[in-house]
Amino acid sequence: TRRLVLRNDLALLPAPFFDARDGRRLELPFVFARQPSLATVKSAGVLASWFGALASYRGARFPVHYDSLPKRHAVVLATNTERPAGLALPQVQAPTLMVMSLPGDPASKLLLVLGKDAAQLEQAVLALVLGQATLGGERAEVKAVQLPPARAAYDAPAMAKTGGLLRLGELVPDPAALQVRGTQIFPIRVNLRLPADIFTWEAKGMPMDLRMRYTPPRESGQSTLAVQVNDRYVTTFRLPAATATGTALATRNLTVPAYQLGSSNQLQFSFDMPELDAGKCRPTTGSGAQAAIDPDSTLDLSGIEHYTTLPNLAIYANGGFPFSKYADLAQTVLVLPDTPQAAEVQTALVALGQLGATTGAAGTRLTVLPTSGVQQATDRDLLVVAAGADIPLLKAWGQTLPARLEVGQRAASTLGRLTDAGAEWFSGAAPHVVPREGWTELQARGPLAAISGFESPLTAGRSVVLLNATEPEALPAAAELLLDAG
């Protein structure tokens, strides 16, 4: 076994740090000083969302190290006054990006993101994730960064734009992904991510204008195309024989039922085509049949609206909502303890990486606040990460919480209110207010982590998603759930 030793060159980014090929989950440690400032954590969060966008469906984990180095590729964030121990870092006077070998292991690399202070550190991160740094050699200094305009709602690069026609060719990296050939033809799979709050109640579904090319069968009706969405059957078409010119083209219209659509979808096109001249004793090229979905085939998303009722942790887990509504996280505030522990920072980075995977963009406009300054976060959605039983912020919010985790006991409010919300909308039932004293107390031992969703105590109509645990060691388990589609 041999290990390839890459040169220390920024031009190779994001390799070797982006090691998430062939479906493997990205695992990239982040290294900080013993007690990083929240400004440094913010820069790390933006960087984690960028790596999460690169990892996409594979998922990404970001183990956090305070004053220690892992024995693998890692990212180091430091300023002139906030530096991890055991690593000789240069003093810098400008935002700086560097690549160096891990001491004692030239095959493992450290990506150094450096700044004179926290503001410069943020500039270095933004230059990297926005592609505004000229990368080459072992070191690059950032002269200036131009932050792009704030993103509009629902314009995430990884999500389909609703309100009009969408070409299937826009959903694949290469038109070749819409073609198949061989003696055994596998389905053509096209991933379709929609905003998590799509509302199709009054729409029949998603009309599709499907165009296809295929090896002509000897007789009409011998070949078929089956269409599925998320492994659920939609329809089957019989494909006509070749025209007088010898070409085999077909156009079909169908409608994907609205109830089959979610935030994360996969369109599946399965051609069933008999071999040409089957049964004749004659040599063949072995290439088999061929078929393709035309990239100009369209989906009509004009009938899809945006509406949902909250809290709804399913659309947070599967679609990052409400934070993913603005892909640059301009409407999101990450709330951490004033002096966050490594487990709390790790959990926050995993959650932000998953938001990047959902939107396909880095959260360049993320805000990070301490729990003591949460009152500044009015009219925005809050992602709160905290561990331990004695958290003043959660005590202050009191009965607003749908669940309270304390050492030796668990408390949870009834689910009746959520059920009643659906009844009000679909059957016109009168609102039923659940008394605030309606709690269930559970006595239990051992660590416990939870994800909770509720309306922000600071601003009506805004949401809080809380990742909470009885002790720090249990907290990363909550974020790990976000990486598991099950």
C-alpha cells in the first residue's frame, strides 16, 4: 500500500480536504484554540456550510479539536491572538490562506485560514467560499472581498425554481446522465429537490412534457417506458416503432400526482426494450439497445405554492426549513453559549453543513450570537445549540419549550396542539388551546439529546429549532440524525 504525497498547493483545493467520493461521508476535523471566540465559530460555520454544499447528499461531519491536531487532513482557524497550541503558525497582517503538511505526516494536509483578527479571518473564509481568492502555491493573501447581494427567497442553487417551466437538463450535471445503453438497461434517475414548504393541495400535480429517443423496436408496442417518482409508480407508455426515416422519437405528457412530491425527490425512467433481431444467428456489436430522455423535456412547476404550518421538524430534517428559505442564511441566527464547548461547536457545524448540502450554497450571511445576547435576534429564525441542564436562556423561555431536558428527568408537552392544527385547517375545527401546564414528566437516567421546534419567544411567526442535550457528550448525536435520511 502506498500513499500519494500531494504538494502543498492551494490550487488543489478543495482536494485533498474534500474526501467524500463514491458516496462516502465527508469527515473533516476543525481545529481551534482552547476557547474560540464566537466570531471565529461564525467563520467556521460559513466554511462548514461550503463543505456541506460540496458533499451534497453524502453528508458531512466536522469533529472539533481544541488545542490538538487530528492525525488526518484538517482545517485550522486562527488569528494572531487566538491560536491552537502545538502548531507553529505565522503572524499575519492580512487575511491569509495556506496549506501545510501535518507535522510528522507529509501525506496529511492542514488548510490554514488565518487573519490578524476575527474580521480578517472572516474575510479569508469569504474569499475562499466565494471563489474570490487567487489560489496557487502554499500561501495566498486576500486583498479584498466583494460580498454578493443578498439572495432572494427560494433561489437556492440546489433547489428547483418554482413558478414556471424547468428543463430536465438543468437537473443533471451532464446530458449524458439522461442516456442509457446496453443489453441490460438500468433506470435513468434524476434528482429533484424542491423547497420544503411546497403546497400542492389545490394543484393536480406536476405536469411533465417528456421527450425521448430510443432504439426502434421491430413492432410498435414492444418497448415501454415506466415512470416512477420516489420509487412510486406513476405511469407506463408503450413506445411506437421507427418512423419512415428510421428514427424513433416520442413525446408524452403526464402529471406527477401532488401527493407524491416532497422536498427531496427522484424521477425514475425505466426503459424496457427487447434486443434487436432477437433469435437470429448473426454477430452483434454487443452494444445493446440505447435510449435517452431529451434534456429539453420540461416540468411545469407553475402550480406549486409555498405554505406550511410550523413547527414541523420533518421539513427541517429533510429540507432545512425555515433556514433554507434564504440560501445565504441571511435570516438565520445561530445561538450558542457564550463560551461554547467543543461538542456544541461540532453540533453547530454539522447542522450548518447539512443546510449547505440542502441549499447548495455557503451561508455567507450567517449571524452568530451568544445566549446572553439573543435579544438582538428579533425577526429572524433561530438555530440554538446548547448542552447541559443549567442553561439560563432555556430557563427564561420556560413553558415555551415543547420539551425540557434535565438531569434525572425529562419533560415534554402534549402533541395535541399539533394534531389540532391539522384539524383546524382541513376540517374547520375550532381552535383548541393546550394548557401550558400540560406536561409529561419522565424519570430516567443516562444522557439524552433532543431536537425541538417551536415559535420564537422573540418574534411571532419566527421559528426556533433547538438542538439540546443533558450533557455535551450526547449533543452530537442530535446532529448526526440530520445526516441519516431514514
